[in-house]
Amino acid sequence: AAWGAVRLAAEDLTEETARAALGGDGMDVKSIDQADVQTVIERQWWKLAQEIVAKSHEAKVDLSSPVRSAVREIKSKADTLLRSLDPLAGKPKPVSPAFQWAQNSTHLIMSVKFTARWNAPGALEAKDVKVNFTDSTFNFEGIGEHSNNKYTYTLNLDFFDRIVAEGCRWKAASVGKLDVTVQKKWARKWPRLLRNKKKKISNMHFWMELQDKLESTLANLGTASNSPFTCQDKGKVYCLPSDSCKAADDCASCAGKTTLNQESFQCVGLPTERGTVTFKDADMQPGTVGGTIKVSKAKVEHDVSHYAVYWGTAEKKLDSVDRIADLPVTGQDIEWSLDKKTLIPEGATHFVVHTRNDLGEHETGNSAPVVDGVWPSGKATGLSFDDRDGEQGEVSGTVTIQKAEDESRVTHYVLSWGKSKGAKVGKDAHISDVPVTGNAVTHYISVNTKPPKGAQYILAFSKNEHGELPEPVAIPLKDRVKPSGTVAKVTLQGGDITTGSLVLDRSMPLGKEGGDVKDYAVYWSTSVSGDCAVAQRKGYIGTLSESNQYTMAMATQPRAPEEAKTVVVYARNDLGESSTCTSMPFDKPPTKPKEGEL
């Protein structure tokens, strides 16, 4: 409808004056604004409202939107009034939200739903959300609304085992849910979620579907029997190596963990396992390094909090140089980026990694040599290739690589198909790694080799153990083919097949014949239908070329074999002859000896 201007804005209107303002008996529903319809309903002028709706049916005007909107508003206000009869109205009702959980070796995964029962509808979102993690607890609080009621959702969990609060995460998930990821302190399987095995939470569910997918991460782990918290509840302290509870004065019997930490209710000690370290230089400049230091985690990380990385030798770290990095345990192997152009300290030949915790470091570390990666010393001075395959879409032949001026840091030349002068075509780019010899080197591309899609060049990259020089030597890839056909026409002029001349009519451009054409080969043939099959040929006659002006005097050529019926002509280059030909039938003259023949 084309709605009109608002006419019922005045506060002092009555139902009768409002009806008059809208046109009275002659009111045109099509000209009434939606806001006026809502005003009529909100002022509860029911007789006028029904009259407008009735006229809308006659005029075929849809007033459902403003009518429904105004009615919903009135109902909402009425419901609020009824709820206000309850002295506790307006205060959110406390609810413990339903949740489900699963675990892998390093984390707990939980999904919290804003409702008291998992399969029941609930609030679509929670506001004023508060989430807190400690080393043993998870606490959540949020306010939601469902079915015109407000609820305060509160969930407090005391975990079975210690967690890493800094490694825990949460986020609003799909409608009406909260996703929570809890990092375990120690990578092992928990026998249950809660510290108190007797505590039951009616709306707690085991997330079986997800657990089935995660079960493989727990396959080689035993299930913990105790934790610092369960031992504390027994008045004892926890011995991690034996997964047992001991008297506070009995840490001497806890292997490798003989010191009592009363605060954590644990027998503690230095790390018992070591990590390993590897490094690959990506700096590629002499005298400096930079790239990824990879620390492979210790077999058991229960007593490890960090991996400390140092400069050192094969035997030990250098105390005279600052520590490179102190990497917190994540439960996984760790990769850390060393800035490029980092100078190697004097005396440093290795990276050394030590496991550590609050009591100190493992007395020995593992090391990896600092290998200063450097680009190859130069690129090839030349590259050549001549396709000898002769077939369209296929190449074959010898690639020759002229040695770099300085090959001192070059071990190979990597031949690749290129989409441009400096870029490979992709995963199928590699042709061959050709070892250097101190001289020019070659590689033979085998017969019927089909270059990958997009290949326009052959590239040669200099390579050593550290990588390939980014800038290659390049040559265009030219797919040379033998002639695919003969479009020229041959005629016999000035006599018969024994006395006349064969003349090639080259009125058609040579390029139409496909491939470079050097000359034309002429044969006797038994074919009468223009068949170009080699089996039909009965002897070579000669060559038609630029040097003989594409003309051949037959008087000086061998006599036609008795069974020959046609002359066939093939276009030819250094790769071979065309597969099709031009043919010329001829009539044999009466048999008589040529001059000089008996």
C-alpha cells in the first residue's frame, strides 16, 4: 500500500475525533499510515480498529504487520503487569546450566548450554558473561532470557587434576551455547572430570560422540589414579612418578621428586626428561642465521614447565651469552622463529635446549649444530635445448647447462618446467637434479615426454644443501614438430613421366603444412587413391627444394618401377617427413629404352 502521512499524532484525540481525522465514513484505508494503525490499537480504540481492518479486506490492503506489532506490544505490557504481582518478579532465577565434556591427551573440551536440561530449549544468548579459570577450577556466570523469564546461569567446577589457567579458552558458540577448552597441566587421561568422585551433577553429560573421535590421542596413555587434589583431600601429598599419595614426610621415596612443596601438595624435583632441538637456517647470508628452531617435546612432560634454548657447543650451553628463548610447555612440539640476520656469538657452534621447571633445569641438554645456510654461489651461464621428438605436444632431446662462473657452493642444477622466466609451473615442474662436474652438464629428456600444462620455459636453478637460488636461467620451450601435411601440388610438365619435369606448385604458404619445411621428398608409389602409406612406396626418386627451384627433370631420374602408378610427395625437415602427402597419377608411355640403355 502507498501509506499516507501520520494524522493521529495529537495527544488530545478521542476515538471519535480520530475516526474523523482518518476520513470518517469515507475513509480510504490505502491512504492510512501504518503508524496511525498502531496508534489506534495502542490507544485501545477497538471499534475503530475493527472498522479499519474490515475496510482493509474490502480494499485488499495488508495491515497484518502493524496490527500484529501493536498487539504484541500490548500483550507484553500486560504480561509484565501480571508478573509484577510476584514480589520476586524482575529478579533472574538461578539455574545451573547443562553441559557436556570430552578429553584428549592435553585438553578438556566442554560445551555449556544456556538451559537447565541439555535437550530443552533455553536462552539464545547470555549477557554479562563472566568466566574465570584457576589451576583447579572453572567458573561461569551469565544472564539469559527465555519464555519471558530471566535466568542467572552459574556453573562452578572443581577439576580432578591440575590445569593451566593461561592456556584455557572460551567463546560464544552456536545459538545458546558456550565452547570451553581447558589445558591440562599434565598430558594424561583423567578417570573423571571432578575432584570429588562422589559429587553428582544432574545436568553434566559425557560427550560420547566427540570422545569417540578423540580416543586415538589417549591410546598410549595410562589413566591417572590420583592427583595433587585427591591426595590433599586424604591429608597427603602427590608423587607424580608413581601416581600415588604419600605422607608429607615421605617424599624421599618419590623417585626423582624428593622435595616437598606444601603449597601444591606435591613431591617435586628437577625435570627428569629432555627435549630435542633442530634448526634450519632460512637467512641464506654468510655469517648470520635466522629461521625456525624446533623443540621436540620430552617423552614425559609432567615435571616440565619450559624449554630453555641457548647458544652453546655440542656438550653444553654458553653461560657467557644470553638465553635465546624460554618456551612454555604446550603438550606439543614447539616451533620458534629466530630473527634473520642474527649474528652467531663467538664460540657458539650449536643450539642447546634444557627442560626446566620452578626448581631449575635438567643438568644436561640436547644440542643441534648451527649450520649457516648460504645460497648457491652463482647461476648457470647458459642453457640450451633442441626438441628432436617431432610430435605435437611432446618433446625430447638433450638439455645442456653451461656451468656457473663460481661453482664453489653449487652441488646441482635443478631443471624445471616454467610458466615464466622465473616461476615453476607447480607440483609437476621438476625435470631432474643434475650434479655439477666442473664442466658443462647435460640431461636427456626422454622420447614422448609431455610437458605439464602451462609450461612455456625450461628453467635451471642452482642448488646446494641449503636450497635453490631463487633466480634461474631460462630458455623458451619450443615444441618442434615434423611437417604434418603437404598442401603443395605437383604437376608433370613438358612431356611424359620419362621425359617431362615434375614441378611443385608452392602457391600455398609453407606454414600451412605444420612445422618447419626444409624440402620435399619424392617417391614412386603403387597407390591409385592417394594413399601415403610407406608400404605403398616403390623407390625414392629425389628431392624438390629451393636449390633446384622445386623442379625435377625426369629424364635424369631412375625409370619408374613396373608396378608404380603414382608419384607421391612428402614435406620434410630435419625431424622427419609429413604423415600425409600430395600424389600425382601418371600414364606409362610405351616401353622403350632410354638413351644409352640397351
